Amino acid sequence: MREIDHFIVGGSGAHAGRVSNVFDPNTGAVQAQVALGDAALLDRAVQNALAVQPEWAATNPQRRARVMFEFKRLVEANMQELAELLASEHGKVIADAKGDIQRGLDVVEFACGIPHAMKGEYTLGAGPGIDVYSMRQPVGIGAGITPFNFPAMIPMWMFGVAIACGNAFILKPSERDPSVPVRLAELMQEAGAPAGVLQVVHGDKEMVDAILDHPSIGAISFVGSSDIANYVYQRGAANGKRVQAMGGAKNHGIVMPDADLDRVVADLSGAAFGSAGERCMALPVVVPVGEGTAERLIEKLLPEIASLRVGVSSDPQSHYGPVVTAEHKARIEAWIGKCADEGGKILVDGRGFTLQRHENGFFVGPTLIDHVTPAMSSYHNEIFGPVLQIVRAADFEAALELPTKHQYGNGVAIFTRNGHAAREFAARVGVGMVGINVPIPVPVAYHTFGGWKRSGFGDTNQHGMEGVKFWTKVKTVTARWPDGSIDGGNAFVIPTMG
Ligand code: NAD
């Protein structure tokens, strides 16, 4: 059995400790076991990080940027191998796995501009003989705790920026698909980052708690489900750390009567069923505005869904592959049943789907459910599977209210030809990321990613300048170099600059 070890300086040593199974979701078979670390192992990683971080922070920013350039080159050179490895543990199709890696590389590319992004501010002559300047300095040791669904992109969102800023970084990836994060850390070292700048520790709640409690870790970035995000935020903040914690989602796609329905159906199909719906920016709820729109939309959606090809992740013909585990498959199927019990009308039922010669794989067929209402728990909760729920809205105001009142506020999309409606919607909707005729509005790397309400705890987003802010502390210096003729004034009064 393949063993997936931690990636820490000096090696993890013999570990007779706990392990967790890593499946191939295509076959249902256990393909590897990952070591689950504890507080003692984390402390070794932290000591390694402490030993190297001052030297890394003192490396001038253009040299740190060159390491990021080289890392990007190496990841690109290994793209196929990484994508295959990712797909084999996650289950997403290879082309989508490449997209996962590429979206992370986009952030690394942004981080290549770190010399510019970290520049401070300077005010000459803020007072008599007084200049004021600010500088950004790394937090020190940063940690990232990441979910299974983007095992390349989300770690790179975090460590791409954190390392470029001069931090040492400890990554705790999902224990369900931990191999690609380890490969990325190997490549970072190969790119020239000193050993200890990027380490990977594996584990579950025990390791997460150790990270939240370790006194030498200054900032923690978390992405995962909302209850755990909230827990990480509360415990990390109570320990005096800087914490950003992104949570779950239930994104709505509003379809106005004037929308180009052929385009909408193509967009919805990819956004609802791509990656088996296991994306925090998927569109699992569609809101047609007006009964006529609903009927026309369903008429076009049904053949589109019938044409979807569910298959193994290595098959280039597959639109999407299996979900991550048998438990998750069972959970998705239970939500479909619950939605029907609550009064939803199942138009396409993906339960009980099996793929020939892969009968034990964790496949779920595409599912479409009509007449879903805000009163249903299956609407209120995240299903995170290839399930599209239709919530009919009478008019624009009713449609706007749905995502605004929902407990999650990650992403939302409106499909319309009416610029005024789109503008009004973007301004008023209570959600963090808005798409206008864009089904998955994940912002580009130099903008910033983050949801509202239970989709995001803490106040700083991922990547872009928000990422630079999160991974750095500002120091402001007030310097006086008087020429001798300036009267220092009364030292017992709060100084003013006149
Ligand atoms: P998860 O919450 O189960 O796990 C996330 C991380 O938390 C993992 O590293 C896991 O090991 C750790 N963890 C699990 N249980 C824990 C516990 N009890 N205490 C402390 N740590 C624990 O999430 P997942 O299933 O891996 O990922 C899917 C979820 O992530 C979905 O809810 C999805 O919406 C969300 N997500 C959000 C975003 C975003 O940016 N908002 C992006 C991707 C995924």
C-alpha cells in the first residue's frame, strides 16, 4: 500500500501513528494511506519554519519572486503528472484538474509581482523635519487548512502569496486527496525555496487543533465547510491569531425572462454538474423569473442533462467524474430523497447511478428538482453534488431576495440582456461575488475571493492585495531629523504635526 507522508524538514521519522485511507473514487478502492500527524509533529514543523523564516524574509523581494517564477515553470512542466494524480484521488476529470492547478498558478503569477505589491507608503514632511513611512513585513509563520475539492488551487491561493511575502508556511491539506499538495511542496523546494519555507503536515481535527493552538503560528487561512470554518475562526482568534475562514455555499443563478436561454442552459450545465457539483462556486440553484421562463428553461435543460456523460476521470469524453467518497455519495442521495419528501418534484433522478465496469465507483447521476422552496431544508443546506434545484420566482424582487436572505453568500449569477437589471442586482444582492452572464464568477487572481455571511468568517479575502494584507503586518515609522532650529515643543502634550 502506498504511504503518503508528511513533508517536513528532517522527515517525519517512523510513525506508528494513525492513518487515513485515500480512495480512488473511480473504482472505490483504497489506493493509499496518509499519515495523520499530532501536536508533536506540528511542533517540529514549526521549529523548522522558525529556523528558516528570518533568512527567507531577509531575502530581497525580487529574489523571492524569482523562486515563484521558477515554481510556476516547474508546475507547468509537471502539469500532466499533477493533473492525473489529482484526478485519481479527487475524481474530477483531467481537464478540470488542470484547471484546478492553473487557477492556483494564476495566484502564483500574481505573487511574482510581490516586490511591487509589498511596497510601502511615504510622506515627506508630515511635520517639521518629520517624515512618515510604512512598510509591510511578513506575519512570520502562516498556516493553511484546505478542503478536498481544490487540492491544488486553494493551497496555492494561500502559500503562493504567503511565501512571496516572506513567511514560512505550513499546509494541512485535506486528508482525502493529500498527494498533490506534497508534490507542490517538493517543487517549491526544487524551485529554490529554502527547506522549511513550505512544509506539509497531514491530519484531521487533532492536527487542526494543534495548529489553532500553536503559539508560534501567527496567521491561519482556512477553507472548508461552514461549521468548521466558524470553529477555526473562533478558536484561532481566541488564541490571538489572524484568521480568515471561508465556508460553504449555495449559489443561485437568476434567469431573467430576457436571457439567452440556450447560452444559460450551456452555462448552467457546466456550473451545476461540472466537477460533480463539488465546487464552492457551483450553481446548484436556478431561479427562473416568471412561470414562462421556468417552463422554457426546463424544456431546454432536460435534453441537455440527458446528454451529460458521467464517466471515469481519465476519460476525456466524461463531463464529470465520481464524487469524493462513498459517504459523500450517500449524503448527496439522502438530500435528494429529503428534497422529494419536502415537496420537491424530481425531474431527473441521479440516485442509484452505476457505471459499467466501475460499479464500486462513487458516481452520482445528474439530478434536477423543480418546485423547491425556501422553506425546505434541502434548499437551505449545501448538498455539494450534481444536483440542480429550481426555485421559481414571480419577479425580479422575489429573485433578488432569495440569495440575499440565504444563510450562505459566496457567489451568485444573473443572466439577462438588461443592463439596468444587472446593475441593480449587483448593487443590491447580499452576496460576496457576483456574475453577470458569468455562471462561475471566481475573480481573477489579482482581484480577491471571498463570500459573505456563513460563507466567510473574518474580514480579509483570499489573494490579490487582500491576500498580501492578510499575510503581512504594517509597520509605520515616524522619523524626525531636525536641523537644530526646530523647537521640540512641550513633551507632555500629545504631539501634533502643526
Ligand atoms: P471540511 O470542512 O470537511 O474540511 C476542510 C478541512 O478541515 C480539511 O483540511 C479537514 O481535514 C479539516 N477538518 C475536517 N473536520 C474537522 C474538524 N472537526 N475540526 C477541525 N478541522 C476539521 O470540507 P471539505 O469537505 O474538505 O470541503 C468541502 C467544503 O468546503 C464545502 O462546504 C465547500 O463549500 C467548502 N469550500 C469553500 C470554499 C470557499 O472559498 N468558500 C472553497 C472550496 C470549498
